[in-house]
Amino acid sequence: MARYTGPVWKKARRLSFSVLETGEELKKRTYAPGQHGPTKRIKLSGYGTQLREKQRIRIMYGLNERQFANLFAKASKMDGMAGVNFLVLLESRLDNLVYRMGFAKTRKAARQLVNHGHIEVDGKKLDIPSAEIKPGQVIAVRENARNFAVINESLEGCISTPAFVEVDKENKKGTYLRTPERNELNQEINESLVVEYYNR
């Protein structure tokens, strides 16, 4: 299955989960999309619950099925808990860190900035959104994109950033300080269900 590019709010309502992590998608209508309105929801089986959790994380980070499965396989081979390792790998992606630093309002917008060559890592252009960034590396907006209105608006609207990144808004650059702790990531995610899904 290819990467989802459809309406994000509709997908958030279907999954009963804020894909944008703002809660905006579920404020007006908390029920699933469809012409019949807030009908009674069908109780999910164990497999259905695991699948929904996988889809929540996959849609939130903007990965396709193959990327998602490959990244989970990589996390499973690392020391420690597979679920936590998996979330850390997702957070270490270049497009996600561009979003976390406030250079883009959404992960989709961050992915587009990277794809179009507007981002550099340690002084070199890097246009691969899935690139794994190591702690200590510096991510910056390239010189030719520093006056983009979309980047300036995003930085102005960014009130706070996670503790695992440090951002210099004036020079439009940031440092990935360290790998995030589990308690710093989305608490609505139950990564153990994804582990169960792939180990079934």
C-alpha cells in the first residue's frame, strides 16, 4: 500500500486519533466519517485493535507499509524494547526532526521541504526525508529558503519544542541533542500493540 495522501482529518476520525497531535481533527466531530453520522461503533477484535494502532502510527509519521515494516525489523534487532526503539527511530527521521524543530507546521510540509532540497544537515544538502539523524547533528534551512513565508510563519507559531532538540530561530537551524525518552513522545500511542501485530 502506498503512502496515504488523502484528507488527514477524515483519517483521524476513522482512527479515533489525532494524526496531527493537536486534537483539532476530533473537536468538531468525534465520530467516524460517513453519511450515517454517529452510528454505533463495532467492537474491534484483538487483531483489529493491533492493526488500528499500527495504522495510527504509520499515518502520523507518513510512512508507507514497506518502510514501516522495514523500520520495525531494524528496531527489533536493536538492544532494549522493540516498541520504544521503533518510536525512537521514527523520531530520528529527518522529516520528523524538521517538524519537531518548528520549520514546518506538519510532517507533510516538513517532508516537502526536505524533498525540494531546502534542508541541510551538517552543512550539506540532504533531500531524503527518511534519512536517520544521529544525536549531535545540526539541521538547518538552506540559505536560499530562509526567507520563505511558510517557514517564518511556522517558526512564529511554534511556542515550544521538545527537550531533545535545540533550535536557533534567528539563524533557522537546530541540533538533535539526544534520542528522546518514551515519556517525551505521544502518550496516546501504545507501541506494544504494534509489537504484538508483527509478532503474531
